[in-house]
Amino acid sequence: MDIFLIGDALYVLTDIGLGFYDLNKPDIAVESIILVHHRIAADKIIEIDNTKLLLVSKYEYELLDLDNLHYSHKNIEERFVIGIGVS
């Protein structure tokens, strides 16, 4: 797991993907974290500048442009519950 804070945005890298949480929301709850579309299974988040994050794994990397991120309609809690029992 890795986390990164840029301005009012918290990015959380977990086993099930990269989540995004807007700190301007009044409540802090797991169900408020939404998933960010990305293509690699990353181990670490690195900030390039205020507009870009680099997701890094042992063998590859992916550059994410924060101004053009695409978000999943499912939040991180829904994806985790759906992922349980899938083998």
C-alpha cells in the first residue's frame, strides 16, 4: 500500500487498484474512495509534478496525467466486496 497527497486529493494504492479521495468532502469513509483507471499492477506512487503521478512496479511504469484521469463508477469498497470469492 502506498499513499500520496496532492493539494486536496489523496491517492491510495492498494492490492485492488489506485483509489482517489477528495479531501474537500465532509466525511472520510472508505466508500468515498473511487477507483482510478490505470493499466499496470503498481507497487509505488511517485509524484512527477502537481499534474502527474508515476505508478511503478518491478518491471514497468505508467504515467498518469491528473487533469485527464478516468474514474470507475464503482468505489473501492464495492470493488473489494466483488473481488472476494473470485479466484
